[in-house]
Amino acid sequence: MRSWPKRQKAHSKPVQIKETARAKINLALHVTGQRDDGYHLLDSVVAFADFGDVLTFQKSTEFKLDVNGPFGNAMGDPKDNLIFKAAERLGHTDVAIALDKHIPVAAGVGGGSADAAASLRGLSRLFETDISADDALALGADVPVCLMQRACVMRGIGDEILAIDAMPDLPILLVNPRVAVPTHTVFSMLASKENAHLSPLPKSGDFDVWIRYLSKQRNDLEEPAMAFAPVIGEVLGALRDARLARMSGSGATCFGIFDTVEACQDAAAALRTKHPNWWVMPSILRGG
């Protein structure tokens, strides 16, 4: 009589959810007013790079946040950041999260907001929980647009978002002199809180049309940020060969848009040689 081996009990692996928090770039940022409650009103063209932080989510008996990556050491208390606040907002702190941190901290490219938005997306998938625009906005003005993670116009206090369908992909070089710039400080140094809105968006997706359009817009936070961190002016000068060079957000990260990916990569190599202590990242901004 043949003896059959006993059937082994199946052990299913814990479910893991992965999300990428892509870096947010303000191609133009106009400050158009300030509400009585202190919130500033913005009119901004936003797009997202093809790189960012990577977050992995897994159910746990308690909240855990394991941080690694090039900028992992810059993170503070795990329960004093937007990732934990996102988990609290959805009522799911019974989770273990691994964060591979590649976006510089306090750099004007939405690292914290992108992580918060990725947390909302990841937790909603892991726990099959709905999320709302209010959940995102409660975590910060940049979180709703980071939740969408596509080219948009962001207005108001971040609560008005209009998707852009005609923007081309843009080869972009991001440069940060490794200087942290506090957002609240830059806004407090802003000379005028009521400035002109963006011009109407191009209807064409042509690269040159968009370069001309963006060149006529501005970042109203660039001047106060340079007053706080003069090295921003040096970074912009180092990007003078780009078709367009500007600061993103409240700084200190600046970007240069180039005609081709190859030109962008060549500029990155030259800057890394000349300024080995700067963070230099060639990327592509994904259009509509």
C-alpha cells in the first residue's frame, strides 16, 4: 500500500502594499492672497518627477516606521510626521511602514506631502478604506495634488485642482545645495501677498510653447528664499544653460528644463563634478 506524504498546511504571506511618492515640482508658483486664518492662496503649475520615495505597508499590531535611503537620517520622530498623521486620519495605526527616502527633506519638492499622499493611497488599499479630499487637505495644502500625482494647476489653499492634459514630458535637472529652507519663514518674508494669477494655460502640448509659457510665469517665493539662503542664486546660476531655470516651491531645490534627456544628463555630470556636495538628480517631469 502506497504511503502518501501528509498535506502541508498552507501559510499565506502577509499582504504588502507598495506605493511610490514622486517628487512634486512647482513649475510656476504665484501667491495671490492670504485668508484671515493665515492660509496663503496660491496659483501654481505642478508636475511630478519620475522618481521619489518608496513606501511599503503591512498590517501590524502597532504602528512601526522603518526609514532607510539617502535622506533617511533627516527624518525626525516617526510619530511626528505626516506618515503617522495619515495613518491616524484613516484610523489605521495598526500598520508597519517601510520608507525608502530619496527625496530631500525641507527642499521645496513636496517630500513630506508626497509621503503623506502615498500613505493615504497605500493604507486605503491595505485596509480597503475610502479616502476623501478632506482627508488629504487636513494633512497639508500640497497633499491633495500629491494624491493625484499628475500634472495639475493647484489653486486656493490646495483645495482647487485642475488636471492638465496638454503638457509634454519635460527633461528636468533638480539641484539642491543641501540647505533646508523652512516654508513658514519664506512665506513670512514675502513682500507682497497679493500678486497676479497665472496666465491662461497653453492649449498645445508642444515643448517650445510650454517653455515660452513657463518663462512668462514666476515663483513668488524665489526672492525671499534667496534672501534666507543666498546659495539658491548660485544654484540658479549653475543652471543658466537650461531652457528654463527656476526654484521649486519654497526652496532650496531648483530645476532646469533641457531640450533632451541627454543634455540633462550631461549637465548633471558636469554639476556633480563642480559641486560634489550638492544633490543633483536628472529626471523627467511627466506631462498630461
